[in-house]
Amino acid sequence: MRHKLLSSLMIAGLLAGCASGSGVPLGDTLPPAERGGIITPTASQDYRLGPLDTITVRVFREPELSFDSLPVSLSGKISYPLLGELQVSGMSTLEVAQRLSALLNARYLRNASVSVSLERAANFTVTIDGEVKKPGVYQIPGAQLSLSQAVALGEGVTELAKLNEVIVIRQQGEKRYVARFDLRDIRAGRSPDPQIQQSDTIVVGFSEASSLLRTAVAALPGLGAVFVALNR
């Protein structure tokens, strides 16, 4: 429950900041998502590699072991000279560089200096928090993910979710965007289902009214049918 309390406080803070005219403006739209998401140099350091990503490998003074574009296979591996196939899915570029350095130094080179960078991202991560059944950070293959699909990744919303208060936070360069969406309208087709992109954070709000009703139902089991009807 602690993370849900923190998420509720996050939403309350965002809404309060918007109401007072300070902080990040709250809108009902976001800047358009791009295919593959937007990976900034800072974000790429934390990015976890996945199938169909492409990396750049540089080994100091070893041109035959350096590559401008080295693809990650569907099985999450790279094919590297001397070392064969190496599993890199789930690793950061820094971790791949460290592993390559260790393997090359152990067998073929002395004090190999290896750097690895992300050349093209085919996967992205999204953070899902608040009133969802399974909050967490999810890695998404490809680049097509809508808001409703992202919520489904968290195994759907809880009974205490405030569906008209689903917040998406997006960092794009130096700018931060925050938008609020109504999941009921999206599900009914009354509103478009926005596309999610790399490193977006989605927070599903907490309904205090539902919480109070649930407490009443627990005390008076006969109200269970009413509770179920109101939450449909």
C-alpha cells in the first residue's frame, strides 16, 4: 500500500501545482510519440537492450573488433568475433562493454578498452504505477503501445482506481509534459487512445470514494452487490 500512497501523493501534487499555476502544466494531450521512442544520451545509459536493438562497439586500437552497427538477434544475442554468440538482452550498454572487456582480456588482449553505445532502439521501457494490480517497469518490444495496453500490462486496474485520473508523465529533451486521461472514455471509444513512448510514466489515480465504500462493504457484507454494481 505504501507505493500506492506515494503515487496518490504524486498525482495530488501534480494537480495542485497545475491549479496554482506553478510546476508542469497539466494537459489532455502529449507531444506525439515517435517510432522506437526517444532515447536521449542520458536515458540510453539506463536502457536495457532487447531483441532487434542495434549497438555500436569500439575497441581501442582494434578496428577488426569495432563495429558501427551490431544487431541484437531475436533471441537477444550478438554475434561477436572470437567470442561467438553472447546474450545481451536485459543488459545496459555499460554492462555489455564490461563483459566484452573481461572476455577479451581473459583470452586475447591485454587491457582492452571497450565502449558500447546504443545505435538504434527497437524496445522501450514504461513505468506503470498507482492503482494497478501489478505496478512495475516493463520492457516493450517494438514501438507500438497505447495507454490502455500499458495499463493492461499492469494486469488492469484495482477496484480503487480512479479511471478519470490516469496521468502520463513524459520527459522530452529538457521539457516535461504531464497529461490526464479518462480511461472510461478511451475504453468506450469516446476519446483516442494515446500512444506511449520510451520512459513514459503512467500513474492510475486512487479513488477515495471507492475506498470508503469498500470499507463499508467489509463492515456490512450485504452491501457487496451494491459495491460491485457501482464499480462496473
